[in-house]
Amino acid sequence: MENVEIEPKIAFDESMQTHCAITEANANIALIKYWGKRDEQLILPYSSSLSLTLGGFSTKTSVHFDDFLKEDSVCLNNTELSGDLLQSEERARIVRMLDMVRKMAGIEIHARVVSKNTVPTAAGLASSASGFAALAAAAAYASGLRLNARELSILARKGSGSACRSIYGGLVLWNAGVSSETSYAEPIESPKDLNLAMVAVVLNPSKKKISSRNAMRQTVETSPLYKSWIESCKDDIATALQAIKNCDLEALGEVSERNALGMHAAMRAANPSVDYLSEESHAVLKVVLQMRGEGWPVWATMDAGPNVKVLTSAEQVLRVKNELRLRVLSEIKSLRESQKSADLADLPHADFAESVESAQSNPQFVIARTGDAVSVTAYGENHD
């Protein structure tokens, strides 16, 4: 891998306020997916998963436990979260994490949390992974806990399952385990010549209509394809790990794309059906398949949203981005023109123009190279 910090980087600064910590965590994209919980309270998955931590898609969070606060205060992306219906669930998940940390640390102090994403929130780009990894680490160190990497991973998992993988950099395996103590992530040793990168094709950065949590439950409970997909994940993990060991990007890409397509097939088979992929998502998949047929090292993966991530090599990523952009924009232009022709008769011209302008935006193509582990800067009192 490129120069990547695999383990968390912890620093102490005695000039900071007491009971305060600042963290930054990167998002991760699963190559072998996590989808479905066998224990929703502890967030224990049905199968193990494998991910790549990505630099540039990150969350920066500060936590300050303050004796003068009468309740927890949360600011996310410059918005103060209150108890109203739109914000209460998000705020409740953050407060739940603070409560777990307070119980572990033996304190009852309320906290001020300030968090900012460079990842679009709830758009299938793993904002909850970076968000809860950053929150877990900041809260733990601000409270005075000195958790090791595995303990941080377990704590982050209790906020959002995939967050346990964002504690580490590079390639990361989340062991499904059989209990809270045995369900944790760990970094995977990777050959120096296997330099991975992704191009994120951001088709729609808006918040998805159905949360991952609800979609997972719906898939687990009603999809006839779910059980067979979970069984295939065990073989896919083994295949992916062997591909990494062999420095075989093609084998890793093939199993990653197959696993993602299987997950989305299981979702679509749920009742009611869950389909995060748009027509433009399928247009990107078509382009990826065409490019690969011409010898380009590209494989697609998709999560709970319409956006597509394209796995490739770090050496080729700029060329891949440029070619992908050229072809995808052409494909989407044709798609939109055909949609416009089909819809023109059904909408008054002014209404149609307004709907197109509001609903359609140009895709973004973002290079994401392999990212570092979570970093923590905390108040330095009484540290070793």
C-alpha cells in the first residue's frame, strides 16, 4: 500500500481544554459488504466484511465534557440538532454513544459535540462510518478513557456497524464474531504493490429516502435471496483475502463487484422492494462494464444510495477518472434526453423545465486514495 497510517494516531496536548478531544476519521467503502444485523442492539452482523478506508472522505469531530452544561449539545455540519422530528433520531444516536462512554468512564458530565463531514450525509458514501468512528474516539479520549484500537473499534461499532472499520487505515476486516467482544475490525496486511484507489461517481448527494437501518431490516426479514447472499459472503471474504495476498487486483475487483450486485439483488427481492440504484446508476455500471471489456482495470461497487464507486489501481486512477467522466457524462446526457422526450407530452413546458432543473445535476467524479486510520488529539493530563 502507499504510505498509510494503519493504526490510530494518538497525540496529547496540554494546552487544550480539560476533558476535550478532537478527532478525524475517514470513511470506508466495503468491498465485501455488511448488510443485515443478527443483533440490532449490539450491532452484530450476519457475516464478516472487508473494506478500504478512503482518504478525503472524512469527518472531523470535537467532544468537550463540560460541568456547566445542563444537557448534551450537538452541532452537525453547522446545524444545531434539537429534539424535533427531523433531527431527534440523529441526535439520539449521538447521545446514546455519549451515554455508553459516560458509563465506561464513570462520569455523568454532559458534552458539547461539534462534527463536520466532507462526506455527503446519508447518501450511500459511508458518512456514518467516519462520523461514529470520529465520535467514539473523541468521546472516549475526552472522557479520560485510554482505549486501544480494538476497544475503539468495538465502541464505534455500537454507534454504526461500519464505523468499526474506519478506526483503521487501508484494507480492514470486520470479524462478525459471536459476541460484542469478538465482533471487531482489524487491519489487513497488504502487499506493497497492491495500491488501491477509487473514483466515486456522485450522482445524487441528497439524503436517501429509506435509511440503511430500515432497509437492512426489511431485506433480512422479507428477501428470499438474503440467506443465499449471506452464505456467499463467506466464500467472497476468503476469495478477496487470497486476492489481496496474491496482489491480484483483477480477482479482488471481480469478487467485490459480484458481492455488491448480489446485495442489491437481495434488496430488490425484499417486500416491499428496496432499490437504491437509479437509471443513472445503471448507466455508470454499463460504462464500467464497457471499459473493462476494453482492458481498463475498473470494477464497480454500490452501497445504500445511487452513487457508484469504481475500484481501480492508484497508478491508473487519474486516467480512469478522466475516461469514466467522458463516457458517463455522454451516457447520462443521452439518458436524460430520452427521458425528456418521453415526458414532454405529460408536463406543461414551464413545469417540465423547472422539474428538470431541480432534479438533475451534473455528476461529480472524485478520486479517493487509500486513507489513514483515525487520528486523535486530546488533553494531555495524566497520560503515559
